[in-house]
Amino acid sequence: MKLSIVIVNYNVRYFLEQCLLSVKRATEKLSAEVFVVDNASSDGSVEMVQQKFPFVKLIANTNNIGFSKANNQAIETATGEFVLLLNPD
């Protein structure tokens, strides 16, 4: 795996969807994995990711653990040579 992309989300479903559409197009010819770490959103973000983006490795937290800890959750399991931290908004 060459690239691991980590996106932390909290209640920005619309922006997350737009971000993932862009990431999907941008990584079509790359060896990449995409993580979304959701910090207990109440706007249906988790369900949207599950339904529309099955390639995403989703971590759905039951509490908002904060931006840094959420990034670290995905980085711990990432297999890419490089890690890109990307904000959905």
C-alpha cells in the first residue's frame, strides 16, 4: 500500500460525501486506502459512508474523542507508506 488517507468527521455529512467523491476520483489509479473516523456524529454520516462508499475503512466512535486521537486511531492500523490527513470540510 502506497497511501493511507485519514478523514476525521463530526457532523459534516454533506462535506464528507463531497470529500469522499473527490478522493475516490483522485485515487482511481493509485494504491490507496481510505479511513473515515467518525466522532459520534448525529447527522447520518456513518450510514451514508456505509451505503455509498463501501471501500472506506470506517471507524465509528461512540464518543467524540477529538481530532488528534481520532487521527491516531486510523494511523495505528494504516498500512500505507505515506499517510495523508484530510479534513472533510
